[in-house]
Amino acid sequence: MASLLEINNLSIDVKVDKETYNVVKNLSLSIGKKQKYGIVGESGSGKSLTSLSILQLLPDVLNVSEGNIVLSNDLDLTAMSTKEILKVRGKEISMIFQEPMTALDPLFTVEHQIKEILRFHGKYSKKQMDDMTIEILDKVGFAKPKQLLKKYPHQLSGGMRQRIMIAMALICKPKLLIADEPTTALDVTIQAQILDLMKQLTNDYDTSILLITHDLGVIAEICERVAVMYAGTLVEETTVEKLFSNPQHPYTKGLLQSINSLGEKGKRLYSIPGNVPSPKETNKTGCRFASRCPYVMDVCLHEDPPLFTVEDDHYSRCFLHREEV
Ligand code: SF4
Ligand code: MG
């Protein structure tokens, strides 16, 4: 599959008390054209920071210390000036977040906010902007788009706001849509509708998706390929089918066990014991999952596990795959 976005050996650092810590460490992955790619992990895994770094949206205390992110084979996003990256945001790559209320401006109407994006990224006549606005609102499922134009964000439900966000994210038909926990704040029934909508519209527009979530169920719903992240490192990467049918990394197995125990009556919900270590705790060498891993061995405490190829197109970062261990 032709690649759209390449993340190459990306490390993100934070400075605390004059010490530098890796919050993302040597991450590499590749998202194909039109592909729906998921990154899954608990909070603290570095998945949101990875997505923010794509558009240079990291908070000031964090910085990319190694590696780069390349769009369409030749645009190095990490090397762009502020002016250049502003042209990419919303046009080539757009983003939606968990809480649409924070991303929408409470002071402006829906119409104003949608047209603002068109004004910034293109030269359209008033008539063109009117038509495009109505068209996209129709596409995201509003039966009477005209009635929405003069509404303010607080007059809309959470699901409606998320539809508006999707409309704004897709109006320029971007190459990539980054969606960070897009449905976490919504009711379960609305969640499914929003995921369907994202799937359908990105298919129509040939847009790739990078979906960030803590929920493997959401990944199964929408993605073709997936990276599992733990404490800033990629621990497993493969197709969604292979991840579910043949999980390899002990952390992935734990995550799957926690969703599989959902809904089984009388059974306690399984969760992986312990917490994601803080960057301070992960700074040393060794497997970052060691403190929670039921299979931990001596080598895991002293060496960083490399990424092993466990079967065709399936990678896992664990010493259990090393034959001589
Ligand atoms: Fe567990 Fe060791 Fe594998 Fe890490 S490398 S997941 S500690 S067995
Ligand atoms: Mg997050």
C-alpha cells in the first residue's frame, strides 16, 4: 500500500528539573493512503502526544528530539515553519478531539466557524462557500442544514457538536483525519453513529484516518491496521485481524482480556494490574512493561527489547520471541 504518512524513529522529550525524559521513544509507523490506522493504549502511553506532534501542536515543555514525520513522501512536517504548518492544518491534515466543546468557539455560529476554514484555505466566492457549507452539513447527517447555520455551539447536543467538528475537519477533503478519542465523551448509541459517519465520509473523500483511542472495541469498529503503545513505545503492530486473532505482546493480551471479560456475568472485570510508569520511571534501560508483566525475565530488566517479526506483517517488542532466551 502506498504510504501517506511516515513517522520515522520519533522521540518526544520533556524536561523536568533539568532532567530530560522520553515520553515517546523511537516510534516508527506508516499510514497508507486511504488507510484507517489506529493507535491504542492507556493514558500515558504517548499516543495523543504522537498525534499532536504530527501538526506541531505539542505543548511548549515537550519537544521532538529525534526522528521526523513525513507526509506524501517528501513533506517533512517536523521541519516546517509555523507559517508552513498552518497551511497543512485543516487542509492536508485535520484533527478532531474528544470534547468538541473545547474545539468549537462558543462565541461564533456554526456557519461562521465552517466558513472561517474555507476563507483560510481557499479563494471561494460567497456562493461557493454557502454551497459547500450546506453540502458538508448535509453529508454529516443534518436533515435541515439551513436551520443550523445560525446556531451557537451551546445550543447543540454533544453528538451534534461532534458532527459539526467532523464537517469542519473534512470540508477541505484532507488527506488525513486525526481523531483523538472522538467518541469517548458521547453516549454509546451516538458513538456508533459517529464512527459510522467517519468511516463513510473518509471513504467518500479518500481520506486516511489516524484514530487514537484507549478502546480496542473502537479500533475493531473502524481500523484496518493498529499500533499498540505502552509508556511511549510501540509494543505491537499489525493488521487489526491479526491483532485480535493472534495477539503476541503480553500487554496486548492483557488489553484483550480486559475487553473480553466485559459483559460476562458474574465474572470480575479483568484489568492489567499496576499502572503505566511515569516518564521518570521509564528512563532507564529495560522493557517498559516489566513492572506489570507476568512473564518478566532477567533480560527484560537490563535490555530494551527490540521489535521482533512474529509472522508475516506482524511485529512485537518482547524478549519472549527471542529463541535463545
Ligand atoms: Fe514481559 Fe519481558 Fe516481554 Fe517485556 S520483554 S513484555 S517484561 S516478557
Ligand atoms: Mg489522550
